[in-house]
Amino acid sequence: MKDAFDTLPFRPADILLPRDCDLSLWSVVACDQYTSQPEYWQRVEDRVGKAPSALRLILPESCLEGPNVETDIMEINNTMTRYLREERFRTLPGALVYVERTLDCGKVRRGLVGMVDLEQYDYEPGASALIRATEGTVLSRIPPRVAVRKNAPIELPHAMLLVDDPDKTVIEPLSNRTGKMEPLYDFELMERGGHIRGWLLTWEQQEQVARALRALADPVHFRTRYGLGKDDPVMLFAVGDGNHSLATAKECYERAKKLTPPDQWDSLPARYALCELGNLHDESLEFEPIHRVVFGVDREELLAELLGWYPGASRNAGGQGHVLFWTGGGREGTVTVPHPKAQLPVGTLQAFLDDYLVRHPGVRVDYIHGEDVARELAGSREDVVAFLLPPMGKEKLFPTVIHDGVLPRKTFSMGEAQDKRFYLEARRIRV
């Protein structure tokens, strides 16, 4: 039978679903959330207790540099192996899963779980692959994540890819066809995560998804739409969430290729990565800014260096340029940078912070979702300053990446922290 997804970068996968357990305790939020709020993860720990849970299969990002990280990773891999041995998972062969997530705000976000071909993904700036990163990849962040993934028998994804589908041809038609699908799960997520439901697509529905993706990937249609030249390559997907997670999967695949004859690369489980595909034009999808909170600084010294970094910059003044709003120690104000080179205020701020961190090794920056959390952290100590950034219009995402390359890292977040993808489905990545 002809493969409907042949040459496409997204396809069905052999998906593992947990069974014989409380899914509301199994499913936990993406590991890169709440990095400066250990109390969140402690609440999750207390709630899960000894129940089977994805919490035992992930390493919260706040623990990546902890003193017991090697032991933690070994325990995670052992638990994965034990769950497989105990037949904790049900296998859905060649599956696509349609997902409806009712967010804490009441809006419904629709998605499709499958796997992407890492041969067709490139996170380098200016890449020409069908799947491209949306933010600059920090190479130093990949090795610790590789350490978690390299010996893991399964993966649990929090990466979310976006397709620019204004006519809603790929995912949205599935919403009124769930009556023909097998229901898979329907439960409440913890910690204001909302409610999630999932269904298994039929073969005919999979074929319709493939046809819709092929139409969006048509080179002539693509180049006309974005005003490109006849030789410009197609970009079908942009990574919305989980840029570094997908880059880690790519690195592990490249390592596996070095140990495998080229004629066997197609059969490597590591060649693919499970993810959720969403539509940029989903009404529930809102781009939230990611704020910068700087720890271990003298506030006035930091602001003085920012003013010196950009000649002509001024405090608490209007005018043209990028206005950077800061708060800390019960005070707040702005720094205006005239004639910025970056397209977005986040790029102006990040260029300075990257240099500042090199010159001040004791300083730490955290990337915070939610203005209220950033303000709370900035008000907690005298040596903390928060920079609050404006949101980026989501309509700028594809044209910016296509024409200019990746955005500055941590430019936007797809919703608030509680709206991030929760771990649920899994997939084998080792034979």
C-alpha cells in the first residue's frame, strides 16, 4: 500500500499510551516550566505520590544542574524500562491522535500528535529545511539534555510544531468527525492545566491530513504566498514550543547515524521525534511574551551598563526606539534605545544581557512566563531585576523566520505556563 505521508516531514507513529493508571496523576507539565518556582514541582510531587506518572520519566529543567543529576537520570531510565516491562503502555501502531485541550481560560486548542522526520529538521539560523527552529539554539543547553535522552528507551514529547494554515485544512476538519474515531482519553489536568481529550484517527482521516499537508507544501503555492523567488525552499513547519527539546533529539539521531551504516538510517527509531502539530491560526493560540528576570545584580549598575551599551539610550524618556520596561526592589522605570538594529525589543535586550552575563559570571537570568510571576520574583529581593517585554504578533512568525532566520531565543511563549503541553503519549526510541 502506498504511503500517504511519503516525503512529508510529519507522519503517523507507533504511539504508547499509559494504561491501568490515573491519567490525571500520570500527566504533568513540560519540564522547562516553573524553573524558578520549586514549590510548583513540590506540589506535583506531593500530589503524585507513588502513583505511576510521567513525573518519574522526566527531569525538570531546574534539576539539570543539580548535585544528583546523574543519579536522577539513571533512575529515570530504570523507571522507563520498568514501565515497559510491566506493560504499563498500550501500543497504537501507525497512529495519529487528534487532541482537544480546554485551557484554563476556557478556550479549546486543537492538535495532532504524530512524529517528525529529523532528517527534514534543521535548527541552524538560515536553514532551508521543511522544519525550522523559531529561536536561536543555545548549543550549551543541548549536552545536558542529551545526557537525559541518549540512553532513554522511550521519549515523552513536549515539543509543539506550528503550520501556517489560515484556511484550516489540516486539523480543524477533524473536530466534527470524532464520531468515527476511537476515544482514547478524557480527563482533567492538574495545576490549572485544563481538560484534555484525545481520539485515534481512522486510515481515511490520516490520508486527508496527508493531502492537506501536501497542498500547503506545494512549492509554487508557498513561494507565491510569501513573495519568494523560484528557488527559495519551502518551510512547512515552525517549532512553536520545545526548540531545544527537538534540537536534542536531532543531536542524538546524528550520533546514532555515526554508529550505523547509511542504508539502515531509515529504520533508526531515533530518526523521528514525537510531537504535537498545531495551527498558527487556532483561535486559542496566543503568543505571550517571555520576560527576563536577572538575579544577583546591583540594579543601578545593571541599568548604567545597559545605558552605556547603547549610545543615546535614556531612562524614563519617550521617543522613538525600543522601550525596555524594568522593575525591581519596589521601583520601576524604562530604558529607551533609539535606532535599534534588532527587529524586536527582545532582541535589543537579549544582545545586552548575553554580553553582560559573560562579564558578570555570578549573575543568572531566568526566562519567565507570566508578568505576575516576574514581578513577584523582582520584588522578593534587592538583587533581582525583571525586564517585562511586550508580546509579538503571531502573524509575524512565519514571514520573519522565512525572510530573516530565527528569532532571538525565548521571544514568545505559546500561552501561559499552565497551558504548555502536558506529557501523556510516549514512543520507543531505542530498539
